[in-house]
Amino acid sequence: MVPELPPLPALTRAEGEFIDAYLEVVDLLGRINPSRTSHTYGALRAAQALVGRATALRDALTVMHTRGESEVHAETLVRALRVLDGERRAGRVTLPRSPTS
């Protein structure tokens, strides 16, 4: 049985778009990571898609700034990232553990 995930915290639409775009960028960077990929074609496709997702990330932050959302509420956004498996997803961007560690 799959455990029930905690609910997402209340986010503005722009904050939700910010989190979604950020995680999509993280996922793509994980696919491009030379320490975790084995085929150039998949990394190339992820790199091509990265441009569009980075633009979406920029646009979400622009909307937040334009609306006067001048502060990032890190605690709330961290909760959202954890619910959306952000720790595992971001871990793919880093180097894998050394076999001697």
C-alpha cells in the first residue's frame, strides 16, 4: 500500500509555477549530469528542453516580483519541495557517492 503523502502547503499560483518549473529544471539537470548519464542523445534532449524550462522558471519569478511578492517564503516552499520528492530529484544533480565512502 502506498503511504499517503502530506498535503501541499497553500501556494500562490506563481509560487506553484515557480516550484514546478524549478523541479523540471532540476530533473533535466539530473538527466544531463555526466556522472549519471550513459547516452549523449538523452543528455542532448534534456539540454535542449532546459532552455524552455529555465524560461518558465524566470517567468514565474517575474510574475511573483511584479505582483509584489518580493520575498520567497522558504519554509513553505521547502515543505512543497519535500512533498514533491524534491530531495531525491535534486540528488541526481550531485555526484554519486564514492565507492570508498
